[in-house]
Amino acid sequence: MPVAALLAFFCTASFLPSAGTAADMQVKTEAGPIRVTEVARGLENPWALAFLPDGRMLVTEREGRMRLVSPAGELSQPLAGVPAVHASGQGGLLDVVLGPTHAADRLIYFSFAQPTAGGARTAVARARLDADALRLEDVRVIFAQKDDPSGGNHFGSRLVFGRDGKLFVTLGDRFSHRDRAQDLGSHLGKVVRIGPDGSVPADNPFAGRAGALPEIWSYGHRNVQGAALHPVTGALWAHEHGPQGGDELNVLLPGRNYGWPQITFGREYVTGLRIGEGTARADVQPPVTQWTPSIAPSGMAFYTGDVFPRWKDNLFVGALKYRMLVRLVLDGEKVVHEERLLADAGMRIRDVRQGPDGRLWLLDDTNGRILRLDAQ
């Protein structure tokens, strides 16, 4: 099997449910037992979850569908108005978030692999949600990558609104074009920052710099599929996939280089040889932590609720390859402890969110489910 196809299989393939699925089961943790409850099933490759003010949830399915899910787990019909997506490999309908003023204007934002004549590119659209009519209105693409290579790998893409109302968008390197992650004239392998209308903020680090795309916030990334704001500092944290090692957790600072593919802990898939020139360099921002071998991280949330008091301020990361939920205990910007949860449940965890109820919610990509973690 070609390397690109092999990568797509491991990162996107659906597997049959195992006998150890985690629905309605008790799980031992270092902080005591928790209960994992299945809230909904019947989704196909669910990718992202967002909570609406009325208690319902928006869920994207990578194949190009967006649905509403009731608190009781009832799935709506797919929403009308979702644009066509490049549903190939890791591409398709990706993240979804509510706009900062959603309560007043019903705006949502979502990312997707947009088909083009040359291939596909990660794009972000804004739309007005009519939840009662199950449709998106006034859909408008507010950002699209300059680059649109062929292939189905490494689209990113997580969306996070900063405290100032600006939108961060994570963009993959598209696998076969990894050297462009160091090219400031390309959107591949970057995190960009835009206004809610798609405009370029004047205080972006490369705004006005010749030869650099003004949307860029940081560069040297491989494939960022988890991002969240730190609840105290407001800084953007993100993790990204490495090849056969070198998955990274980073604090994304403006204008910084995060190294890929020159500085990395990763190794080539076929040969196992090291990639790049080393694991550290003075002009490259080092990761907070890294995982070797790769766990294939996806989804991320800081826990700030009261349901699990011993998990307060911990960081939770889903894992696709190792099929688990990772709990990280932090001391400032240092990881001081890691606990691996649900490792026997047979789930590829695609997204992790804290709900308005103070519980943790997961998307199970393997079995097409929404799960909720409760205190026992």
C-alpha cells in the first residue's frame, strides 16, 4: 500500500465495534471511578461537537453532513445548506464552533476540505443556523488556503475564537508538501488568525511583511487537529500529529516557528530514518511535550468544571491510533503527569469538549457515538 494511502487508512478508517466498547460502563481512574455513558449513536465518522444555548448539540460528520442532536441523543436529519466537501481520506466536513455573538445572531463557523479544480484546500465558512428548519442560511466562505494540492491527507483543522473575538484556524501541510510548512508564502502547515468576517487583523505578526501571507500566526506545523485556549492565560494551545513519533503539544505564540519538517522528533514511515536536522534549534519554539511513539492526537479541552474536582485545570487529549483519552496535569507550561484513560474501550476519540454541564464529552470515531463522562 502506498505511504499516503497507508497514512489515510490509519488516520480515518472506521473499525467494527469491539467487545470492550465504553458505553455505560464504569472506568477506574487515579481520581476515582467515573461513568461513561452513551448519549447518541448512528453517526458516520463524527468530527466535531458544539453545544447550542438550548441544550442541543451540533455535530459534523466527515462525509459532509451536519446534524443537531438532542440532549436525549436523538439525531436530526442532515442540515440543508452545507457546501460540497472533498470527502476523501482525511478530508471532508471538519470543525464547527459557535460565533462569539451566536446568542444574538445565530452565527456558526465551520471548516471543511473544499474541492477545487486542482485538488482541495481547507476553507472556513460562516453561516446563520436555523435550527428549527434544519438549515444553514447566508453561507459564506470567509477563508480558503492559497494552496490546493491533490490528495486526501493533512487538512487540519480546528477553529478557536480568541478572547479578542479573532478566529484561529489550524491548517495541515497536506503530507506530500511538508517543506511548504516553512514557506511564509504558503498556507500549508500554518495556523492563521482572521477576523470573524475573514479580514486580516492589523496586529498579526506578518501583516505588512513582504513575501509573507498576512493571515499567518505561526508556522512549521504538520497536522494540527486539537486546539484550545488556556482558561487562565488565554493563550492558544495546540497539538499536532508527528510521523511515527514526535506528536507535539505546543503553546502557539505569534510569529514563532515550530520546526516542521526541519526540527522534529518524527521518523519516516517506510525507512524509520529521522526527519530533518535534529530535535532542537535556537530559532524554533520547543514543544511543551511530545509523544514518541505517536498516539495520533485529535481534539483537546482544558477542564474547568466542578463535576470532577480532582481534574480541575487538567488538559484532555483524544487519541486515534492508541484509542484512548489522555489526561495531562500541568504546572504552568510544563506537563508533570500523564494518565491514559479508556485504553481498553476500543475507541478512536476524535473530539473532546467540556459541556455547559461541567462534564466531558467525547466523539467516538470508531463506533459513531457521542459519549459523556460522569462522576460515579
